[in-house]
Amino acid sequence: MLAVAGGTASGKSSLARALARRRPEAVALIHLDDFYVPANDPQRGMRTVSATGADILDWNHPGSIDETAAAAAVDAAATSGDHRLVVVEGLFALALPKIVGHATWQVYVDAPDDIRLARKLVRKIEVQHQDPLISLRNYLLSGRERHAEYVAPSRHRAGLVLDGTKPTVDLLAAVDDLIGAHLTRTDRHGNNSEQTHAPTN
């Protein structure tokens, strides 16, 4: 299992997707974003007040992730026999004990706060068509603090820290150096699983 963490818009998801896209027959990809508790469940997760004054799920707090469900998904993928590598990516991939405790390799994708914020705002505008003013206010209200409290410290658990400002192909090359031998061994059917070249972007 490879755990890939990093701040919002650091490049961790792009790296994880590139790994899975390059070797779909060998890699299972799990996004921790898929394991947030229901936003309208008042009994689970951590709540906060947004910049609009609304009571909402705190998406920047690890307590809002259903850690048990995420760990169960990791275990299912790891024991299925269908994959050589399970990649788990998310803000808290190195912060949740049930996730990082199962990781063979730990990677943290780092990027300066201003670059991450700019990338997030571009995504909000171009992809999600949301008002970036709300994002900026929420960042100042709690997002920056949550990152410093829960995400950034997990960098010290990483065996490999990557520069998220570099192209994804460069990050792939660094991960290859870390886990490449594992992915190129003969698989359980006796087939050689030689790596293909990393895609350019």
C-alpha cells in the first residue's frame, strides 16, 4: 500500500491518478474524499461555521472522515488478489492511524500555500463554477489553520517528500524509484509486469 498525502491542490490526487492510469491492471486507487461522513448527519463528523454563517461539515478536519469505512475499503482491495499496489490518497492519508498504519510506503506532496490556494481558486472558478470569495473567506476562517494543525505535520511521517510544483511525470519518476521493484516483479499468474513509460502532461 502506498499512502499519498498533501494539502489541498498540492498535486497528490494528480499523482495518484497518474499511477493508476498508467498501470490500471495492477493498481487500485482509493480516494479518502469518498469517505467523508454524510454532510447532513448531525451525529457524525466535525462541524464548523462557514463564512456564510451556515453550520456545515468541516471538510478540513480528519474527524469528518469515516476512518473505519476507509480502512475496510483498503483491506478489501489489498486482500482481493487483483492488485499489486493499493494507492490511498487524501488530505489525511498520513494522519489517520488506520490508514497510515497499513502503508508500506508514505509519500507527502508539498507545495507552497500561495500556489495551493491559487490552484484551488482556479478549480473553483473553472471546474466547479463556484464563487471564489467564499473559498477565500473559508480559508482565512479555518482552512489555513486546519492545514497547519492536521495536514502539514503528517509530512514528517513520509518516507518521500515530493515537490508539488514539478510536473506529474517528475513525481512519477520519484515514486518509481521508491516502489518500482515491487511493480516490476512477476505477478501471481507468472506474467512479467514490466513498467510502461510514464505519461507526459
